[in-house]
Amino acid sequence: MHIAKQLSVTLVNKPGRLANVLAELTKEKIHCHALSVMNDGNRGTLRIVPDNFEAATEVLEKQNIRFEVTDVLLAPVSSQNGALSKVCERLAAEHMNIDYVYCALGAHAKVKGAGVVVIKVNDLAKAQRILADNSSPARRKLPGRRPVHTR
């Protein structure tokens, strides 16, 4: 588990735009530890966690693509049913709000059959401590006073 740099890119939602960006990264032999694409109408947001941050930023700059840099936590997660739920529960038990989360296949996970979860929270070091501590009291039940959704 470690803190990594994520690049967020807003792309026009047109055929081939995502393919072009990914092809340029591939041409420079930049591997993405994790990747997420979200559509928002006419635009999409590409989030990548590259293995070579400096080279990835150079590729984007050469293409005149603006990007934002965010620190995120890369944490291993098993492929067992409910594993991601347990990660979220442990963070919630310590009153940590998750801004967003997405998963990647486990090519770089240390455990066979595991994947990696990308977590964005406001205190990455605290989240890292919570998830690294297997004996953490964070395994207690979630408080009942906070509803998940209100309508």
C-alpha cells in the first residue's frame, strides 16, 4: 500500500480522443497502475495512476492536454466478495469520508488474486494507517446516527 500521483484529464467526448491519449502513453511505454473514465455529457474525465509520473506528464504536455495532479492511496484488495465493502467500512468507522474510489486489476498487487483499489480521501496518511493495521479498532460497527442517504 502506498501513496501515488494520479493525473486527471478532461477530454471532449468524441470517438478516438481517449484512444489517442492512451496510444501516446503506450508509445512511451508508460503503464497505468489504475485507470478510470467517467462520462459527463460532452466531456469525460480520465483518471490514471501511471508508473512513471514524470514521463506521463510530458506526454500530456506535448499534446497540449491540461491535467490535474492528485495524491491517492493505492491499496491491495482481495477479489473476495465484500472486500471493498470492508475497506470502506473501516474508513467510515474512523470518520473518514471517501471522495471517490475505483479499482484496478492486480497485475502489480503483491498477492495473487488481488486487485488494487484507488482511494481519494482528505487524509491519505491516516487512511494508510487504518488499512495497514489489521488489529485496528476500526472493525467496530458503524455508528447508527448517520444515514447513508436521505430523501
